[in-house]
Amino acid sequence: MIHLTDTQIDELIRFPQAIPALEHAFRELARGAAAVQCRVRTEAQGTKLSTLGAVLPGADVAGAKVYTTIRGQFNFVIVLFRASDGACLATLDANAITRLRTAATTMLAVKALAREDARTAAIFGTGVQGAAHAHALAQFTDVTDLRIVGIEGDAELAASLNAAYGAKGMHAKALGAAQALDGADIVITATRSSMPLFDGQALSPGAFVAAIGSSLPHTRETDDNTVARAARIVVELREQAREEAGDLILAAPGLVNWDSVVELGDVLEGMTPGRQRDDEIILYKAVGFGLQDVALAALAYNTFIARAH
């Protein structure tokens, strides 16, 4: 059995490999060829232990991510098994995978749910996930106007994006919330806020909103106006969203019809509609689930083995 560190994983897999691997896993789940273990949280005296996992027979793997949360800080590890015989293949640090899989999945959602002519994006948040999403948008979409909203570090993040992608015609700038939302085709919230970040009435018709910052039932980044204006609400896994997606759980009674909430894998597989009109507002609410972690752990492990031989 081997152990892969975050540094090794950063060298083994990046967005170009992660995005198609995740799309394949989501499609397998939609077809009933994979299974997901919803997150379980256990807490005592300020230490929280969380576990979530998945079985992906098509990749011949099963695994679980286990992590601690102490004073708002996370430490992750993944245990990976071979599905066909149960052998333990590897343990992996999972900070790098968590950062990568969240932004890579959002890119799948952007591709499936944003308007084809989307060129302007607003990102709320300048931390690990905010930065990861900004770099992913710059590399894997046609966005040319990237607006960064943050309490701190917004100007620095914008400057780093311009240095990296300015020559390709992409321009980033730090703005306040109202200016950032004005005409934004894509809006990504990647913060630790427990309260809505903006009034959904400010969203432009046709906007795609990806709320990815919260996985707790008592916190939300989007308000009732955003939920009410959404023609379609898309989640990774309906069962887990009903337990963790505060943006939806805290919405006023009657705003969320869970029977109409669709899963991203079903959209990718063509089993349910995504965007149907250019003027629709689409809300994608992500909480993160084990399918993503196990799919990328398998990708990192197989890449490591291939290189070793």
C-alpha cells in the first residue's frame, strides 16, 4: 500500500484530467452504476469527524474521505480500496483533491447550465476555493471579464489572474458586490458566510449561480430571491442536499420543490433538462460528496502507478 501526499497529487492530476474523470463518475452515478455514501458528522468537545465515500465499480475502486474540523480548520485523508477484491490500495492526503474536485465539478456545471455566450463572471470569495474557481474559469471557459468580490485579497487575486491569463484576453478586477453582479452571466459564491451575500433581484436574466461555499444546513450564501427566481435548481446528490444545503433548507416554505430539484449527473447524462431558455436563472447548489473524492483519488493512484512503471 502506498501513501500519496498533497504535493504528489498536485503533480499527478490537474484540471484537464480531473474534469473528464468527474464527468464520467457523475454519468455512472446517473446510470445506477455507482453508489454514494452520504456524509456522516460526529462531534465531541469541539472536534468534528466527518466521513463520506463512494463505490465506483467501473473504475474498480471504493473509498472514503475522512476529515477533522477543529476551530474551522480542515484536515483530510482518503482511503482507497480495489472494488473487485477489497484490497486496500492507498491512502491519500486530500486537501489538494478537495480543492481540485470542487472547482472541476463547477466547471462541469458551467458547461451544462450556463449560457453558451457567457463571458462575464463574478466570484465571491478569495480563499482556496475562490482562487481555484477563478483559475478554472480562466482556463476552461470563454469568460473574458472576471470580477472578484472579497473582504480581503481581492485585488491581489485579480492581479495574479491578470498576470497568468491577461495575454489570452481575460481581464480580472476587484469590485463591490453590486458592480460585480451587474450583467454577470456566471456568479460563483465560495465563502464561509452564514448569511446571503447579495439580493437575488440583482441577478441578470439568464445568470447561472453556483453556490459552493457552504455544506451546513444552518448557513447560506444565496437568498430567497435567488431561489425564487431560479427556473431550475441542480444539486450533486438530492439525498445529501436535503440534509446539508442550507441555501435550500433555509428558504421560505414553498420556494423549494424537492421533487423538481435535479441532479447534475442526470443533466450531464441527458436524462433531465438543464437550461431550456437563455433568460432562465439556474441555481447549482453544491455541498461536495464522496463520488468526487473517490473518482479523483482513483485517478491520482492510477497515474502514480502508471508513471512508476
